[in-house]
Amino acid sequence: MSVPVSHTTHSPASSSQAQPKSILLVDDDLSLAALMKDFFIEQGYKVHTVHDGRAGLAGALSGQFDLVLLDVMLPILDGFDVL
């Protein structure tokens, strides 16, 4: 049995007055982080990237992001320590 898949595109800032949702991307793989950042920006999100656990923890605690995407294997503090 197959399940139909919807390919509806959702823009987080569909009205001109809405602020785009913000994402904190924590990943030490610079190429992957750049690829994901580009993707989310194209979808209408505001993205801030950091590349180690300590910076990720500081960003997450700042309260300025709607979502934190957190890698597990990070320098300084790993993702589990950040959680």
C-alpha cells in the first residue's frame, strides 16, 4: 500500500509583515553546514551557524532562535553535553 505524499512548499514568512523563523545550526562539518544553511535560507528561514558545542550552547541559551539543529559529534562540547 502506498501513501500519497504532498509536496506543498511552506514558507515561514509568507506575509510581508511576518518575521522569518530563525534557526541555529550547530555543525562542525563546514560543507554540510553551508549546504543546509543555503537550503533553509531558500525556504525563507533566517539561519545562523556555529561550529562547536560551546558556541551552540551559548546560542541556544540566548533564546533568539525558534529551532536549534544540533550535531552530536562536535568539538569542545559534544551535542549530548549541549543538551
